[in-house]
Amino acid sequence: MPELPEVETARRGLAPHLEGRRVAAVVLRRPDLRWPIPPEVARLLPGQRIAAVRRRAKYLLLDTDAGSALLHLGMSGSLRVLPADTPVGAHDHVDLALEDTRVLRFNDPRRFGCLLWQAPGDVHPLLRELGPEPFDDAFDADYLFALSRGRKAPVKTFLMDQRVVVGVGNIYVAEALFAAGVSPLRAAGRVSRERYARLCAEIRRILQYAIARGGTTLRDFLSPDGAPGYFEQELAAYGRGGEPCPRCGRPLKHAMLGQRATVWCGHCQR
Ligand SMILES: [Zn+2]
């Protein structure tokens, strides 16, 4: 599944091709993806100039004066800018034809992605409940410390809650908790301000690194046995249950926590 780094990588790749360009036409080859495509997309987008390509959590927004197209890649979606005469393939569900004879093509075999509409000055309901971005100034130790007081949920579950902070998926939280020496099982309300400062810094560092590498891109770099590809040897904890801890050599523990695979060192993470 594309995670925040993959979506940010997609945004950076698409922005130079889309920003400042006018949408000539919208081609919808089916009426829905995960949800119905609202009529505003085909009615309002043609003729509009794309002012900016933004990311919020794992959503991409194409901003125009008439409103914003809101895209999510779901499990298997991808966006490519192609010459307009590129033959349409299976699962090419949506084209935004650009005035420069290219198209932005949305392919999504499993159709867990979406194309929705956000009116000018509005915030789409899917975005209203989201917490801060991990790179926002608002995301800091004071914020996490204050929000977590009295919470008995494990700190891992707390940090993966999109209302707390967006984009900290299972891989990144495992790595951040390992690097910060915090047990994923510890109650969120029992983590000190100092350790939240460390976690903030590690979350940012790990996400920045993944963005710089174009995301961990598990989907595109699966090895034949289905294990994560080249990034795997750089992961200290994720996917390494039972292997020696890179710090102390004791076997890493693994368990299911909130239905998510969880790996940690019982010695180094407290
Ligand atoms: Zn250890």
C-alpha cells in the first residue's frame, strides 16, 4: 500500500508536469472507484488551471479556482503523465487531459483509491478529522505529551491514529519506536515528554529518509518470495521478528497489536 513517502514522492514527481497547466477534458471510464466520482469532477474541472499539487496525509489535491480534485491511491493506484495517444490499458479508469496534449492517467486495479471533490474554502469530510502532518511545527513533544495524558492505549496504536498524526504507518512507527528505545506496548500516557521529543525526531528522520529514497515502495520492490525488497536490510525492527536485535543481539520479539504485526526488542525498548 502506498504510504506517506510514496505519496509525497508521487506529488513531487507530478507537480512540475501539472502545476500551471489547464485541464482540457475529463474522461471517466467508470462512474466510481472506491466511492462514486462526484459530478463536479467532470462538470467543473475542464477549463481550469491547476494552481498547485498538494498532499494532505495520503491524499493528493489538485487545486483550481473551481475547487480541488481529491485523489487517494488506495492499495494499488498509480498516477502517470503520458502522451495523450498512449493506448488505454486495463484499469486505466480516469484521464485528465491536459492542454499540452498529455494526460494524467489514474490506474487502479483493486479500486480502493478514490477521486472526490473539495469545494473552494471547504475541507472535505475525509480530511476534517486528521491530525497534523509529521513535518508541521504543530507536531512536537508538547503536543504528543499533552494529547496522550491519561491514555492507556499502547503508544504504537496512539502514533498510528490518523487523528493524532497522519502518515505514520506500521513500518515507520516500528522503526521510530526502535530508534527511540520506546516499547510499542507502553501506554501512551506513560511516555515522558523527553521520549516524545525523541519519537518526534525519529519519525521525521525516518520519513525524510524514505521520501529521499522515493518511499520504501514495498509494492514495487517485492522480492519473489513477497518480502520487502532493497529497503529490508535498512529496517532495524520491522519484519525482523525472531532475528537478533541490531543493538544488543537478543532475539526481537513479535506479536500482533491491534491486528498489526509488531516487532520490538524487549531489552532495548522500554
Ligand atoms: Zn536490543
